Amino acid sequence: MKSLKEQFIGHVVGEAIKRAPAGRPPRIMDLGCGTASYVPPLVEQCPNFEYVGVEPIEDSYTRAKENLAGVPNAKVHFQLAYDSVPEEKENSFDLVFSLSVLEHVKDLQSFISLSAKYVRRGGLMVHRYDLGHALHTHSLKEHFHVFMGNNFPQLLPERQFVRYVGVPEVEEKFRKAGVTPTDVTYHQMPSHKELEKHFNDSGTTAVDELFAWEIKHQKDFKKITEKDRELLFPAVAVWGEKWDGPHFARG
Ligand SMILES: C[S@@+](CC[C@H](N)C(=O)[O-])C[C@H]1O[C@@H](n2cnc3c(N)ncnc32)[C@H](O)[C@@H]1O
């Protein structure tokens, strides 16, 4: 069974594949890839893509390398996504994305600007992040970290950093980086995530149907007030395309 998150990744990569120029495999970059455990299942969907992950935590980086060992044309760099990624050409990726990362990033503008730098003209940039830490806090420690991240960001070390991130802030940073925000989608109701746990390896298509339902009803979700919508769907994805801005003029 593919989790809702894995299905989201498949969906985003599917969009990038549709846009990739014919004659070469789609190129995708994943900033803050963690262990990249969701990458091997992507091969079933698209056997021929180039994947570049970036991960600054050593244990996760090592596990990502192990997980990517059997995936052709996949590599991971050990670094924060503030600095240029060595060997990778700017303006050359069909998709640059991150999953569950923005809420942990201290210097959000640098992170988003770096991701924009690697998107090719006409390419996609998608950052999906989790508001669950801030809106459905599970422990006193998490509550404390979110409070510090929201109010005294300079006091938290990079590895413990977490905060609430609002859509307008992300959209503004996209624009500043030369990427036009095109859509915002809402995912992963907490109860759906719980349900998913009961269906591991059960062979049911219930979770696939839930993801299709999420995609189908995005317009309806947007009629709910922002505050209630974020509580219902704490995984928020901001989508953008690179056309204008500092990197390229349209034409
Ligand atoms: C919750 S994990 C998500 C990992 C993976 N994307 C996933 O969805 O399973 C957040 C990841 O963001 C990474 N991260 C945090 N700040 C970062 C930064 N400034 N640059 C790159 N990665 C960062 C962390 O090392 C961690 O692996």
C-alpha cells in the first residue's frame, strides 16, 4: 500500500513528467530528503528519472544513500539547502520539491531561493509542509519548540527548529525568488493518516481512494475558512512555476 504522502509524491512527479521535454528523463531535486525512503517506489511509476536529494543530517544522509543504492541515476548530497549544490546545473530541473521541511527551516528565503535557482524555465517548484507540529501539538516539548520557533527563532538550533508557516509568507518568498505561485493544495486529514496505519499491507484500495478524494475536492476545501482548513488538512503544498522573475524574462 502506498501511503497518502507517497501518493502525493507520485502525483507531483507525474506532473513534472508531463512537462519534461521529450528525449530526456525528467530531472527532480528533493531538498531535505531525509532517508529518501519514498524514492524507490517511484521507479514503478517512472522507471527513468534523475533524482538528486539534499540532506544535512548525517544518519539520514547515510540511510538515503542506502535506500537509493538500487535506484538508477539517483544521488544525494550531504549539506543544508542554503548553499549551492555541487555538480548540479542551475535552471536544469523539471521539479524541485520538499516534503515536511519548510516548517523546520530557519532561513526560509535562502531555502526557497536555492530551490528556485535549480528549477528550469517552465519547471515546477512544490513545497509541501506540515502544520501538524504547530496546530496538533503532541507533547509539551513540541509545544515549547513551536513557541520558541514562532517567537524567538534565533534561540533554537537548526536541528530543533520548528514553527508555524503561513501560505502568504511562502507565496511571497516564491515571488521574491522568481517563481510564480500557481496553486495551494491541502492534504492529510489527521484521521486519514490514522486510518492509513490500519491498512498497511492489507491490499485495500481505500487509501488510494482517499488520495483521489483529496485531489478531487480541493476547490471545496478552499471554501472553508483558512483557520479551519489548516486544522482539517495540516499538510499544505504550495505550487509554483518558473517563468518570469530574476532568472528569465517570458518569451
Ligand atoms: C521531517 S523530515 C522530512 C524528510 C523527508 N523529506 C520526508 O518527507 O520523509 C525534515 C528534513 O528536513 C531536513 N532539513 C531541515 N532543515 C533543512 C535545511 N535548511 N536544508 C536542507 N534540509 C533541511 C532535515 O534534515 C530532515 O531530514
